Amino acid sequence: MPDIDPALQRAPARSGVRLAARRFARNRGSLVALMFLIFVHVAVVVGPVFVQHAPERTSPRNALLPPGPVHLLGTDELGRDHLARLLHGGRVTLAVGLFSMVVSLVVGTVVGSVAAFFRGTLEALLMRFTDAMMAIPSFFLVLVAITVLGNSPAMVVLVIGLTSWMVVARVVYAEVLTYRTREFVNAAEALGARQMRLIVRHVLPMTVPSLIVSATLGVAFAILIETAISYLGLGIQPPVASWGNMLQNAQQYIWLSPMLAVWPGVLTMLTVLAYNLVGDGLRDALDPRTAR
Amino acid sequence: MLSFFLRRAGEGVIVMLFVTIITFFLVNLAPGGPAVMMRMDMTAEQRDALARRLNLDQPVHLRYASWFGNAIRGDLGRSVNDNRRVNEIIGQRLPVTLNLTFWSLLVAVAIGVPLGVAAAVWRNGPVDYAASVLSVLGLAIPSFWFALLLILLFSVTLGWLPSSGMRSVGVGFDVVDRARYMVLPVTVLATSALPFMVRYTRSAMLSVIAEDYVRTARAKGVRERGVYFVHAFRNALIPVVTQVGLLIARLIGGAVVTETIFGWPGMGRLAVEASNGRDFTVIMGLTVVIASVVIVTNLLVDLAYGLIDPRVRHA
């Protein structure tokens, strides 16, 4: 066996990922956005350890305090520490965003790939179902579903995920349709691979770049939906904090403590912005053809 | 063209059927049934009578069938909670929402399309940069928070515009008065649609500009303005018009938040009220009306293709 430089040996398998990473890094906006996302996620996971105050502990005597050494960002109308609530609320909002994305990705991938692979009646049925779901404004559907099924965090995740998979389904459907007639799929089929294996091992991996992009954009979408329904008082219920429900009462106290209304909104906006920018950067990095 | 349109209309009917089935079974999953069933002041007999009146003793697919039979004849039934006719309730609310979404869409198109074209024509220039910053921000800002900021600035601090409602109390129909109340809600809702218009117009223009016939037009000496507006823009319009159709569903969804914050008595706020009150019939009525608006808009979009693109007419 001749000596082959191990780096060379690995090179072909990794070069795609490495090239994409290099292209991504060249996009300064996306890179900053990615660093911001890492910072926010680490902060909401680790941050609460360093904050002494419990996010749900009320203290009417200390209501609406300005920022100070004890309460770094002040307190809200019930005397709860604003920083603690921001961090815990961020946990809830970001977790809802991520898990909803997972649900929508799974449902969308299954619907899209099944429709594209098993043509005919099943395909027509599934794709018309997708159209129907798109014809109902998703926010309206989320609203109805949550009031009917309940608004525990797990239910909120499920409802947002089950009402936002349609774009993923369309993307997967289109991609599977183009890949299933390619030679490498024919070859696998000729070798006797079963349908299930054809889909999972040969066709679906080709859709991963699009799925990654859909996933980042999906998190952004889910965060916007969660904060909006929680703001309306129908989503995550107090005393559990979320960036959306923290803004529910902020309107009333906007003169006394304007920062109560500012922080959750700014964090939501920046996080959604960052997810969108990372998604755009990934799209350009993973598929150079679409680079603008 | 006609067969194309008929096929799309047929698909619309199937989509409508799916939409009503999804929502009907969803609202019927509710534990405990409609909210009125949980009132404490009823005797067991009254409760049974109410359940019979609402056909709650029948299996869900039969209830759907009877609801559907009435709906197809234009009767959406009566509100479970206050017994008013659903047609009448929605009839009062629909114009408010249509008004809001129409103006918001108009603003989004009037600003978004020229901005998208300009961004494509002066690609990578300052206009393109400004347009992309604007659309990235517009996509990320939570609309309810944007509304709060606008109210804080224009109503509370500057006192220029009213913060909620549709008209001043005691004032008859007055265009200026109505317009003052519309500025903030329309701004909020239009902002949610604007980024899509800018992005789609820009990318449609860019892909058209790269086409051979645009190069041919340039080669035969057509002036730049002519190239962009006669040769490129018309072809770029097709994907843009599609986008308008898709935006309708998004705008009506956005109207839920916008109407709630600004206190507009439209369908969006009705959706919040009906969901909270578990008013099945009103929710079903809203579903039918909202889905119809979305489906009809998309049919009109298909028709518009024929006007813009002769190839579709002859297909």
C-alpha cells in the first residue's frame, strides 16, 4: 500500500463543506450574524447561572426599578428582575423557534418526498393538501389551533411546526422530482435498492443544502409567530417568560420604564435578523449559482 | 386560456374543501366542546338541549356534512355564543379587513416594485444597498413591536396621529379623518409585505436583464431606459404578480395582529374573539371567507398572467 498523505485522502469528501464554509466566511454580514446567534444562544443557556434573581419571583416593593447594581436592567411592573426574565424568556422563545423548525422540517420532508416519489393519486392528494394549508393564513390557523388545543410550550411548538411545513414540502418535492430520475438513482435502483433506501440514502441527502437554508429561515419565522401570539396573550403563558409575552404589559408602563418595551423587542428583531442573514449566507455558500 | 383557468378554478374548489375539512376537524377536537357548553348557570337539561341544537350528539363527519350542505347554499349558520347570523357578523367585519389589506398591499407594491427595479438597475450601488438593508430589517421586525414603536413615536410623543380606532367619535365621513387613522396600521401591515415585493422584483429584473433578448435590444441600439422599461420590466412582472397573490394570505394573517393592536373591528380581531370564545361556527365562517379571498385572488393572478404574457393566452 503506497503512502498517501492522510490530508489528501480526506480532501475530496471534505472539500465541498470546506469550500462552502470559505464562501460563507467571505460574506461579512452572515459571519457577524452567526457570531451574534452563537452569543445569544450561549447567553440564554449559561447566563441564568450568573443572575441571582429568580425570573418568576415578584416583589411589589421593587416594581419598575431603574437599572442599578442589584437589578442590572431594572425590574418590571411586578418587581421581577428584567435581566433574569430576558434570559429565561430567551430560552423559551429560542427553544420554541428551534423545535418548531424541527417539526416543520420533518413533516415537510416526509410530505414532499413521498409526494414526489410515489406519483399519482397520493402525490395529487398531498400537494393539494399543501396548497390548502398555504391558503389559510398560518397565523389564523395557529390562533385557532392554540385556543382549541391548549397553549403549553410543547403544544405551541407542535402547532407552529404543523402550520409552517408547507414551504419545506414544496422545496423537497421539487428537488426530489429532479433527482429521482438522475443516473445515480437509476443505478442504485438497478442494483436492487428498495424504494425506502432510494429515498433515504440517495435522494434526500441531495436536498440537505436546501433543507439547511429552510431550517434557518424556519427558526426566524417560528420566533416571529411565537412572540406575536404570546404578545396577544394566547401563546406562552405568564409567569413563564417569553420575549413575546414580556411585551404584553410593556405598553402600559412605557413612560415609566421604556426599556421594558425595548429590550425584548430588540432581541427578537436582532435574532430573527441574524437567522435570516445566516440563511441567506448559507444559500449563497451552498449553491454558488444563486449567489447574487 | 379558458381551459387553463377552469383547471385552476377546479383546483381552487378542491383546496377549499381541504381547508374547511382541516379547520372543522381541528375546532371539533376541543375538549368540552364550544365555550357555551361550560357555562355554570345551566341545568343538565338545558345543556342537553343546547348540545342537541348544536348537533353535538352526532358524529363529527355527519356534522361536517350538514355544515357543508348549508355553507354551499351560502348559509354559514349562527354564532354558537350569541346566536347572531355568521353571515351578518362577518359581513360587518370583512370590509374593514379588505380596506386595511388593500391599502397595505397598494403601498407595498407602489414602493416595493420601483425600489426593486431600481435596485436591479443600479446593482450593488447605494440604492441596491439601501433596499436590501430595508428589506432585511422589514423581514425581521416583529410587527406588533413595530406598531408599539410607531404608537410611541407618532401618537404618544409627537401627538400627530391617533393610536387606535378607525375614526374620530362624533365626526361623520371625512376623508382626512379616516386617512389619519389609517396611516399607522397601513404602515405596519405594508412593512410586512414590502420586503417580499422588493426582493422578488429585484431578482426577477436581474434574471430578465441577463436574457439574450435584452442583449439583442441593447445591441440594436435601444436606449437603456427602453431596455429596462419596455423589454425587461414587462417580463419581470410575471413572478412579481405571482408574489402579490401569495402575499394576500400573509397580509390577512398579519391583519390579526394589526387590527388587535390598533383596535380595528375587522376579521382579524374577530378571529381572536372567536378563538377565545371557542365559537365554532364563526371560526368556520372566517375560514371559508378568508380562504375564498386567498383563492379568488390567486385566480385573478392567473388571469393577469394572460394579460401580461401572451404565451399563457395561447397555451
